[in-house]
Amino acid sequence: MCGIVGLFLKDPGLEPQLGALLSDMLITMTDRGPDSAGIAIYGTLEPGRAKVTVQSADPAIDFAGLEKDLVTSGVAAKVQVKSTHAVIDIPAERLADIRGVLASVRPAVRVMGAGESVEIYKETGLPKDVVARFGVRSMGGTHGIGHTRMATESAVTTLGAHPFSTGPDQCLVHNGSLSNHNNLRRELTRVGMTFETQNDSEVAAAYLTAEMAGGKDLGEALTSALDDLDGFFTFVVGTRSGFGVVRDPIACKPAVMAETDQYVAFGSEYRALVNLPGIENARVWEPEPATVYFWDHSQAA
């Protein structure tokens, strides 16, 4: 069943509240998926820097001395530990090779997401526990997406939780099930994409990453997905500056959106949106089947 939420802020005055607003939206969706939960926050860009969010099953071991070991390996890193996750701040030019360095110094850690602005936190458990564990309420940013999962086709694990990130500053949450994910996985593997789970949603994320690597923007990639992905799906997707939504042509999965001068919001159900500021004056609608909705800070007037 799963519950997904997203919030794209137009008003910079709301940016300090992003984590709190998105957390409340996600917690409201708890009964749609009690197995695991995750959230992606797009924060303020720092010129010349990038960050990698990693997860460990044994953080006391894996995160001890990590910063020192990265510096010794030639990466001018700063490490902030948050429970089972850590955010590693690195020079932007090291983003391309940081996975290899981490595989050498800490082979047991898993990369949740990487880029100039995104931080991704996900674990098994209820949304209220996940957002509390990682201090999401205190985080600011420009936009974010979240997911609470009811597993149907793969194991309940941290890696199986959403959001899935398969490219720099890119991530996806999904409600539904793809029927052609195995064929797509083989095709994407041939063009260099790698996978860490058997989850069909990771295939959808990798598909969009590959399409954007070929020169499409998020809106164009989502349009292509309507032709190439089979099954039932509602996707909410984030990029460094963009936010997109698409539903399959049948659109049997619930979805509602709201827009004001301050934000664009998405929820699997309207109750996820009811506490947003000014919601009583928002334009509220159900996104149409096979229709791409796309906003981008870099294209704002």
C-alpha cells in the first residue's frame, strides 16, 4: 500500500521548517506502511562541497575514526554521525570517486545518497521513530520527499526502504508495483547502472538516472517513463533543484496535490496535507493519469 509525501518550497521563508513540515506529513501516513520509512532533504548548497549519507549496521565500529581514515586516504572530509547514519562532507571534486574510497576504508557501510545538497535517512520502523532518530524536524531545506513502506515483493531491510537514490542529488519514492523491472534491470546494467537490492522501485530510480544522464531534464525523463515502465505506479522524484510527480495511465494508487504561492505539496491522501500553512486557500487537485507535474527552482521566474 505505502504512503508517499513531497514538499517543494517556493517561499524561502519556509525553508527552516521543511524538516518539521515533511515529518508531520509522513507520520500522518504511518498506517499506509509500518515496515520502514525514509526521507530525503535537499538543503542549502555550499559552493565547492558535496556530501554523502552513509548507513551502518554497526555504527560504533564503522564510524569510529572514519573522518581520520578518510583524511589519511586523501579526502578532506568532515563526518557528522546521526545514529546509524553519517553525513560525510567532502570536496565536490571527490564525489565521483568517494564510493571507491569508502569501499576501501569502510567496506561495510552503505551509501544512502550523495550529491551537492541531498541527505537521505531511512531505516526499518515507524516514521515517527525514523524522523526522531535522525533529527529530521530540525533540518531546513528547499524541498524533500518521504515514504513509509508496506513491503509486498521484497524484504523489509534498510536498503529496501525508500527513497532510492541512483545518481547524484537524485532520489525517488514509489507507491505501486512494476511488472517489467527484471527486463529493465538487465538493460540498465548493460549501460553501467548498478543495483543494491531486488526492489522494483530501485529500477525505476535507475531508469530516471539513466535518462537524465542522456541529457533529459526530470520532466522529460518522467514523460519517457510513461512509455517504458509497465505496471502500477505513482512516483515522487527529487533532483538538486527539481521536484516531479507522475502516475501511470490507470492511476489506481491514491494521490492528491496542493499548490499555493508558498509551496507545492503531494500526499497519498489529503490528510497528509491538512496541517500545511495556508492549505485552506490552496489549489487542491488529484493528479491526472499519465500526466507529468514538474517544478524546478532553477527554472523559476
